[in-house]
Amino acid sequence: MILSRLENAERWERVNPGLAAGFAFLRRADLGELPAGRQEIDGARLYAVIIRGQGKGKERAKLEVHRKFIDIQYSLNSDVIGWKPAGDCRNPEQPFNVEKDIQLFLDTPDSWISVPAGCFAIYFPEDGHAPQAAEGAVHKVIVKVAVDWGG
């Protein structure tokens, strides 16, 4: 898991070739005006989901794990995201959904991370994360980057 400001994103672009394209999308001047829902960036290997809605609060936010995608979770206002190593998530709510690349868990996060406006958190397949745990309105962008970028 990485937490940083968008202005420092270049430091992390070498981790996966798709991160650079993901951060380029997050630098769009019109990012805050995009409608909620999926935004295509580079086919199935890179896309974004715009979230506009109410936070779930820590009690209702569920840990999730992905295998095929890295999440860049960028806050336009603010969010709180729970974290727990994926290998320590022991209480699945459901089996892994291969098609949607997600498994939800009933475990409690080990820590809660505040992601202020202008900041991002990167979650890798080894990072269980419980997004949208903020109280109140949440406006964020989740960029999904394929682990196996494939050039």
C-alpha cells in the first residue's frame, strides 16, 4: 500500500507500466466534472470508476481483495480506507468472483488510512482494503491497472 499526493505520483510510475497512464488520467483538468461510473482509458487493462456518493462509515465498509488489478484510489474530497494484508483476511463473505476480480471479507481492518483531497492510495493484490469508509459525501476516482500490463 502506498499513500501519497498526486504531485509525487511520478515516483511510483516505475512499479508497473500502467501506473503512468493511470496517473495521467488523474491529472486531467476536467477530472472533477466527469460523471459517476466507468471511464475507459486503455481497454480492459486500464479503466477508471468515478464515485460520487455517501461514505459507508467504518462499520459498513468491507475489506476487498483483487488478483488481476492494482487500485489507485484518488480522493477529490476525502476518504477513509481500511487496510489489512490480504493473506490475513480469513473470513470471506463470498467466494472469489473471477469475472469481477473481487472477494469481500468480514474481517476487521488492521488500520484506517485517511486519504485527503489531492492524495491517492495504491492497493496491490496483497493489500486487503475497505474503501469509502468516510462519513459523509465521497467523491473519488478508482483507477484499475492490470497487474500483468503486457506492454
